[in-house]
Amino acid sequence: MSKFPENFFWGGATSSMQIEGAYNIDGKGLSSSDCKTAGSFEKRRQLTYIDKDGNPGAINSNLGGSLPPGAKLAVVDGYFYPSHEAIDFYHTYKEDIKLFAEMGFKMFRLSISWPRIYPNGDEEEPNAKGIAFYKDVFRELHKYNIEPLVTIFHGDVPLYLENTFGGWTNRKMIDYFMKFAKTCLEEFKGMVKYWLPFNEMNDYLLMLDMFGNISNKETHQTSFQMIHNMLVCNARTVKLAHEIDPENKVGSMICGIPNYPSTCDPNDILENRYRWEKGIFYTGDAQVFGEYPVFAKRLWDTYDVHLETQPDDFTDLKQGTVDFYTFSYYMSNLVTTHEIKDIVQGNFANGARNPYLNYSEWGWSYDPKGLRYYLEVMYDRYKLPMIITENGLGAKDTLVDGKVHDDYRISYLKDHLHECKVAIEHGVKLIGYTMWGCIDLVSASTGEMSKRYGFIYVDRDDQGQGSNKRYKKDSFYWYQHVIDTDGEEL
């Protein structure tokens, strides 16, 4: 069996809105995520708003919900917002990074909160206290020789921009984002070398199929336009990063959900291919090859999409191709054109149940070989260095006498890392693995703390109650040994 390569980036991953808290401290503005309530497996998270008459309300936070005319997203009384405090990384980052270092992390993926740098998004000057916070975090990481992998945008649009311009459907967002990105690249020059401009922008297409909007042309128009605007920003950020510091490396970040055909019916085979093209290849091809793939025209024609573009957009795409490819992987999906009765309907999982796989209580398939499959398909397609920037098991952990015995998490990660070894043996250039939610955090899909991923237990519950104290799980020591042996002993 092949070994993991020398200088492999072992580590963990988080996002600002799921760990930082301090939502209104030191000049930070509100983001759209600050208006997102807690939820559960049974109850979707909601976005709260104030309507044009000043009355509060809430809509489903997934695709398909729309605000009443004249309404604005807002934080309103009577709701619990998990991101407001999260796990308070804003104040505990030194303690947490020390624990990452104790495990042996070589890389820590984190994101920068846009409204912590530009509270409304349209200020002339950035928030100095926000910049100082991230510089302190980067210094702390470098103190332990941990390489930061920084996501510039991980979903938290400044609330003012969201309410004023409607978010990423508006081309004006391009200029606002580029100002934010330039500030990050200049302020953190020499402190950050590895950058991801966007997190999982292909989600906007994946979720259309997952949540039953597959034939809705208006929703497709919106989603394709949002992705186009993000792709332009992504390419411009790549060019700018290389100009500001030639040492910078900029990658893509794709939500990697491989699909399998449910039967050998040619209709299922074709539908499976088209799902790969729409949900995975469309966004990745534009970032890696610098142009839309040939099947893009079929997609636009199918859904009557008419992109608002400018000539420079396509020049930018061509000149701003990424240096490496990263992706998240949690599960696979089954695709069929036939009527089915056994449907999986979890958070971000919707489709036919695969009889060859087991499923978590949140409806996510347990499919380590799907990770190998995805790695081999994508490396064959792009031939770029790859990092798995998210992979992990959300589960309910029990803290007893300061200990968490999470053998189920160890088994999950062991199985998935084994398949990484196989992919490396088959020629894939995998250079890093940052396990998602390396410290317990607020679940993006449900807003729960009880859906835990981490090696480190954080004593907070789904209502935000608890001591916030950190405890090392059994998986903490297992991962420490994996890193110490460079993955030879799983």
C-alpha cells in the first residue's frame, strides 16, 4: 500500500460563522447567517425577516423560500440564532489552536467573516479590529508551524449587501467582493499562502436537484447567474493573489457528491452523467480550464438560462485558473429516472436509497469507496494537486466523566483514509486532508450542536447552554497517532 506523501497537510477545517461567535463585537456587522435560526433533522432552519410594515416573520432557509415583497432579513426577538455565540472561537482561539497543535496539525482551514472586515460591505476602509483578530489567529497558527488554508467567502454575506442588492444575483456584488478579497490578500500577505476564494459554489445547482426544483426555470436562472458572478470573482481573485504575492496558491472548493446510476437502464446512465455535469463538472471545469464546458449550452438551453455577462468575464476566466483542486466529501447519491418508494430525505441528501450502503440518522450514506471514486475521477479530469478540505461524521456524542468514546467516528475516518491511500496508489496526487469540524461546531444544515463532528468536544447544547469547556475525545488521540505515523497506522 502506498504511503501518504511527504509533507502531507494533515489537519482540520471550520468556517467563521460556525465557530467564531462574537457576532456583534469589535465592529462586526451582521451577516445573512446571523439571521438563521436553529433547526433539527425534523425541522428546517429558518431565515428571519421584518416585512415592509415592520412585522417579523420567517421562511425556510433552503432553496425555494422567498421573502415577502419589501421584507428585509433581520435578527428578531423570540428566535435562537446559533451563530451568535457558536463556540466562541473569537475568544478561545489560542486554546483551540494549541489543541490542534497537540494533535500535530500541519494545516488548519478557516474562513474570514466578510462582515467582520467590512461590517456593511460598502465601507471605504476595513474594520481594523477585524483585521487584527485574523492576524492574531495566523500568528498563533505559525507559532506551531500550522499552515493556514483560508476560505475568503464561506456563505456569510454582509446583511446590508444582501438586503440592498439581493446577494449574489446582482453583478454589483462582484466589485464589493473584490474589494474584500483584495483587502484580505494585502493585509495577510506573508501570513497566508493557500487561499480558497469560495466554498462550494456548486451547491446552488446541486440543491436544485436535491430539493425538487429540477424543472423550475426561474430558480435555475438565479442559480446559474449567482455561480457566474462567483466564477468571475474567483478568477479575478486568482490573478490578484498571484500579482500581490507570487508565492500564493489559489484553489477551487467543490461540494463533491458523486452519483451512481440506480439501474443499467440507458436513461439512468444518461441521467447520472448529466447530474455529474450539472452538479460537479460545470463549476470545476470553469475554474480549472478557464472556460465553460461544452455541455454548458445544453444546460442553459434546457432551463432557458440567459446569463448577464460582460466580455471581460470570459477573459478573466481564462486568465484566472486555479492552482489546485479541493472538495468536500460526505456521501454519494443514487440517480434514477424510475419511480421509487424508498427515498432518502436527510439534510442535503435526497434521492433513492442505495441498498448496498448504510445511512446515518441524518440520511447521509456511509460510502468510503465513493471518496476514492471521486478522487480518481477528478484527478483524471484535472490533473491538479488535490486536498480533501471537508470530510467527517456528524454524530451524537456522549460526554461521561470528561471523556467521549467515539469509536464510530474513528471507524468512519479510518475507512475513508484507507480509500485515500488506495487512490494515491492509483496515481492521484493528494496533498492534504483537513477533516471537517475538527472541533465541535454549529452544524450548517441543522443549526445543532448535537450533530457533532470534532476530535474536541465543546460543552454546549442545541440551545446554546453549557460551560463551553473543551474535552479531548478518543478520536483526538487516534488522529494524533495517524499524523505521527504519517497515515501508515490507521
